[in-house]
Amino acid sequence: MQQEEPQAPPTEGQIVPPEEQILPTGGGTMPPPEAEVEEAASEAEEAAPEPKQTAPDPVGAAAGQAQSLARENPMPIALAAAFVAGVVVGRIFSR
């Protein structure tokens, strides 16, 4: 019987045939992937900080205020919309 000489580990980028690949072996057993996912999810939940209460949205508040103004005074809004529509139509036809 011949003893095989130990080979140097492959360098980066070197292709090693499957029959010569050295696979890691360990004494323990690997947990199933589902257990790892559940464990990671529970750790993430524990580490996540509590959400803070957010300040009121200024854009939403302004939109609500504009809506109430339009309901109370529809005539100025209609005149402004007619003016903008006239300018747009005038630009289109002037070309």
C-alpha cells in the first residue's frame, strides 16, 4: 500500500476536482435550517427597539387645512383652477 502525500491547500482561484475536495467534518449535529431562522427571528425581535411616537405629519396637516378651506370658500378655488386651465390651454394652442 502506498501512502498519499499531503497536498498543500489550494490557492485562491484554483479549481479542485470534487474527489480531491476536503469537506469539513465536525462532532456535533447541525440544526435544521428552520430552527436557525426561528432563532434569528426571535433574537431580532428581542434586539429591536420600541417604536417611538412620531410627530404629526406637516404635509397631511396642510392638506387637511387646504381641503377645509376649499369646502368653506369654493369660488376662489374654482377661479384659480379656471385660470390655470386657461394658461395651459393657451400654451398648447400657441405652439
